[in-house]
Amino acid sequence: MNTLDEMIALHARARPQAPAVISARTSLTYAALDALVGRAASMLARAGVTARGRIALSFDDEVLELVLTLAIASLGGRLVSLARGAPLPVRSETCRAAGVSVLLCDNPKHRVAGVPTGVVSLEQLGLQPENGAAVLGRGEVAADFIHVSSSGSTGAPKRFHLSQELLLRRLWQRVSFFGLGPSDRFLRVSSFSYIGSKVRHLSALLAGAAIVFPEDPLHGVWETCVDHQVTFLSAVVVQVEALLRQQRQSETLPPLNLRVLEISASSVSDDLRRRARQALSPNVYVTYSTNESGAIAIATPDEVRDRPGTVGRPLDGVEVRVVDRDTGAPLTGRPGLICVKSGHAIDAYWNDAVNTARYFRNGYFLPGDLGVLGESGELTWLGRADDMMIMHGINIHPSAITECLLLHPSVTDAAAFPVRHSVHGDIPVCAVSVRESPPASEATLLKYAGARLGAAGPRRIVILDAIPRNELGKVDRMRLIDMVKTRVER
């Protein structure tokens, strides 16, 4: 099996009537999914879009985005997914940097100026000839199948490519570890547009499981899990907290019957682990992964229960070292920089020699995290080594927030920093000083930053008379946090 679409075709032949995709709008068997992928491939090939360059996808309908992802894979094409909810400037820059030749979407509101756009629907695909990829022929499988953007230490995106081969390795890794199979029904709360969600959804399909898309990711997850007998639920911390609130507020909710409750993309406190085990499922797994490397370590339910703070042992085929930040000497039982070597990891950023040299050294990827490696090989994640923030699985850098707000005509100085929160991870906060004219309120500045940075923007802005700095002009972060802490916690 060399390409993603082949895994669908394999299950379609072996188990044609088995459920593959379940959503509020449509349900597809493996045979129906395979046929729809073929029709989508026919449409793309006849239009010639895969031959012209990279295809951007931006869809409200996750089933449609899944189908087109598999269709592009079947033609040997190249794609970039635009994250759901990303603001227009971010989407435009991603399209420009990735060399997007055409944008496919299901809603005209997703259009990006200057990029040719095609609006696609499931109904439209149903009118296409079947087996388009087989009839028209598969192109050479692209080594740069998916273009991924990840926040960098300067606030500018770090970009890299994943081949189908590397992606399939990551899928098999999850199938093997979790024992995914045809009896599973899998639900990932986060949008399919994110690379981490793609890996999770596609690994379930690789195993012949059914994937379930919730109608309302904010409020309908519990009901969807019960209605469709979900066995594997994958969520980030804030989504797990939402389920716990729903459980506390209702005495009539039927129990979840989860074989796996995977929590990822943020620091998972021991308190949350305990509450999730008690109220949601005893089968809690905690995953530590990065976009660049895939999954690094996963804590099993026994480890989650018995070993505070652990993210488990490195997975098969993954080597983890913890080293001294200054000397690079290996450390055991002491905090240091996490270094990862894996056959699932990329080995460089795209067109970025500076960040490649910084984060890839001697065959290891350095995600910029601090951790402790125990005598038994278990890894404890301690947080970011640099000042990057991670909130709800989204990388946010203070400099991007600071630079954005300094462009506002009322702002004279700015400093962004994280405030730690047990549920949300790093809450991005920015302190600013402003001119008397033109006037600006905290609400006005929040709206300004949100329109330009989207999910990577600040959640609170605090206006101060002056940002505290030392004699070298550097921000005195301890004083700054003390000045704003009580106002942020209100």
C-alpha cells in the first residue's frame, strides 16, 4: 500500500458495506467512499488542476474535505489545507507561500483574492464518472504531498512538506499502538483541516474503522458519541473540559462507552487526568506529539493513573534524549531539552536554512520543549523551553502579537506573554501603552489583533501607563506579570 486512496480501495473490496464515514449530513460505506473518491479524482483530473500546482482546500463540510484529500492523493497531487477559522491575511499568505494554483471550497466566503477558486459540493461529485483515477491514470506520487505551516520562534511560520510515504508511517504507528480495527468508531473533535486531525482520522480509515464527524463540535460531542456508539474519542484539553462541564450539569446523560479517550495537544494536568478517568472513561491515554515528528510518546491508562505528569515511554521506532541546554550532555532524572529521532519525522524545514539549523541537529529534531527522562525510560513533559505559547494545540508566539499591535496607530509599546491556565494551556496576554490620540480601548485592540492573527491572537489586552523595562531596554517580565496578573484573573 503506497498511497492513501489504496487503503480505501482495499477495504471497499473486502468489506464494501462496512461504514466508513458517519456525519449528520451523510453516511458512507467503504464502497461508497471509494466511488466518491474516484468521482472527485475524475473531476480534478479532467479540469487539469493537479497538473498546475498545489491545491488549497477550505471546507465547512469535513466529509467533502476528506474525499478531496483522498482524490488528490490518488492523482499524485499536492495540497495545502487552510485551517478552519484562519483569518484572511493568514490564508492569503499561506496560499502565496505554498504556491497555490487553485483553491477548492464549499462556500464562496472562503475565497482568497488572486487565487482561482472552484466551489465543490457532494451533489456535484455525484454527477462525475466513476473510477476517474483509474481511467485517467495516476500521476507520479508527489514527495511534497501536504504543505504544513507551523509557528516558529520568530513568530513567522515554519513550513514543511509531508510525503504520502511519511504520512502512512505515522498512520501505521497509531494503528499499531492503539490496536485500531474495523470494530472501532472514531471521533476527533478538532477539525479535519489540521494536520494532527488528518493523521488521526486517516489512521482510523487505514484500520477499517468508521470515522464520525460531530454536527456541533462545541456542544454535540457527547450526544454524537452515544448515538453512534463511538469507541475512540480524541480531544484536546479544552474539549475534554467541555465534556466534563456537560456531565456535571446534567444527571441524565447516558454513559460513554469508550475503549480509548485520547487527550493531546496541550499540557494535561494530573487533576484533569483524574477527573477524566472518573467521569468520562478509565481508558485515558495522553499523547505527546509535534507536527514535525508525529507522535513521540503516549501514556497508557495504567501510566496515567499511577505516574503523575508522565507522557509515557517513547513509541517503537522513536528515540528520545534529554540534554543539558548549554552543554548538550545527556541527562537522566533532570530537566533538559527534549531531542527526538524518528523515522516518522521530517529532517528540515522548507526553504528555511536558519530554522533548520536551529531545530534539526545531528539527526535529531529539537521541538523546543523541556522534559525529564526517568530511569525506566518514561518521559515527563515540562513545557516550552522558549517563550512560545501553546493554547488548544495552536502554537502562538509573543513576537507575532507584539508586532501586530505595534502597527496600530494608538499603540506606543507592547509586550506579549503567557498566563498559565490548567484548562487552556498558555493564555496569550498582551500589555500595551497607548497614545491619548487617537484613543483605543482594550476591546478595540482585541478586535484589531483578532482580525489579523485569528486563533494566534491575544485573549486579553491590558493597557498600562508604561511597559516595565530594565536598563538594557528588555521587558522586565516578572514585574510585568505582577502588574497585570490580578486584572487578567478577574
